[in-house]
Amino acid sequence: MLQLVGGDEARRDELSGRLLSGIEKPDLLMYHVDVLHSHDGHRAYEFLIEYCTNDPSVGIYYGCRGFTKKQYSHPKEILQFRQEYAELKDELIQKLNRKFLGKDFTYRLLPTDNTDSKTYWLFWIQLQPDEDICRVALPATELIRDIFAKRLGITPNSPQTFENQLPTNPFYEQLLAKCAYPSVYNHAQKLVTIIRNLEADGILQREAEETNVWRFMGAPKHATNADFSRLMHIIFTEYIHPEELRQDEDLKLIPWTLLRSVFMDKHGNVFRSEIRTQYQRVNESKETFWNEMISKYLKTSLED
């Protein structure tokens, strides 16, 4: 927990356990990322990382804790908290899974029946032993805060960690960099052209709340995950990398990890790691379909 305040013992007071109601909790260490307030003035939402010294087996956990302001009915506001969480749960899981590839948050958002002191944890996530508190718990809590802020139409109190503009996707720039082989070629613009045309044809759909993130919607009879796998396989092995490099079996031609950070399935879910081999299930007619489409895009681009 001290890592969150730079390891500075003099700043330990920033971790003191104090609820929004003012009640002291000396057995708790808390790091508050932010607090949001509902427009109707009934509720507050704490986004925090917490550790209970009296119950160390629980470990470090983080998430969203609600607080009902004193003049309002706590049981009634809990119903509102539950409804909002139910509406956001799928989005929370999808975006956490994409931010932390290789981790699956599907069953990690845990409910609670803790309603003490007009507080109520909408959900909490336990930090795993192999996860760093600054590299996982902190950015995950900030992401959770941003999702709630957008849902509530509220600008958080910490503008240094929250951007009002659409969040950027650094993985997209890294993906473009993978389209270049030092001192030999740079086919980044070729990938940009392909993506732009796929989007224009409705095969890719831009994610409304993020930049340079797309859902693979596919085409009629060509909309499976295996189709996406084959499409990416064709793009990188036949159009991005020249033939002489394809002979090198040690060269990783297809940056699947980056692709899974830029593209999602049509439901907004992260593609599973098996996507890297699913192209092998696509028959020859489907391969021809995607090949002809990409070839047409690039030919039209050259003519323009």
C-alpha cells in the first residue's frame, strides 16, 4: 500500500481509514483514487484500493464503494447502486479484459452484502499475488472510475488522471510500427488503408467511446472469429510483409497480442488467445473472399 504514496512513510496518513461519513476505521488502509457524486445528491461513489489489517487473508482489493448521504434511505439507494452496477458490469469486464490482456475479469468482480455506516460496495476485485499494485490495481481502479464517470455524466475531481476526450489506444501505434522492417520497408499506411476501407464497408465498426478501436462485424457468411483470424493472417503474411521474409519461420509475422488490443468481436469482447490459430479452420472460398477484398482496397488506393 505504501507504494501508492511513493513509499514515503511521511505520507502514510493519506492511507488512513476514514469513511466519507467521517467514521474512522483504524484497521483499514485506503488509497482513494477519486470520489464522484450523483446528480440527485443522494449518493457518492468511492473508487479506492483497500487493505484490512484485521483480515489479512482477504488481501488487497479495489473497486467501487457507494455511500448514501445521511438524509436519504440507505436501502432505497442500494437498489439504485445495484441497478447501475448491473447496467455497467459487462462494459467493466470487457474493458478490463482488453486493458489487461491475459487476465479474465469475468468472475473477479465480486458482490458484497456489507451495508455498514451507509456504505455499500457495488463490487470489489481481489489483487492477485502475482499482480503489482501500481501496475494493475491503480490503473484498473482509474479505468473503473472513468467508466462510472461517463455513465453518470460527471467529470471526476482528478483531471490529471481523467481525460475528457476519447481515451487513446497506444496499442494502435505499436501495431503500425509492426508493419515496418528496419531499413527495408514501411507498410503502415497500407494497413491504415485496409482498416479504413473495412470500416467503410461495415466489416469493422469503430468503437464509439475510444479512438482507434474497432469491432469486427464481418460480412454476410463471413462473420465468425475464424474469419477475423483468416483476415488478419492474410493481411500480415501476404500484404504487409514481403515474400522473402515469409520464408523465415522464426519471424513472428502476425502481432496477435496487439491485434487483440485494437480489435474486438462484434459483442465488444476481447478475442481469446486461440484466435491466432483459428484461421486454419477457414475453407478456400472464404480465403479467396478476403484476399480479393484486400486486393481491391489496395488497388483502388493506388489508383487514387
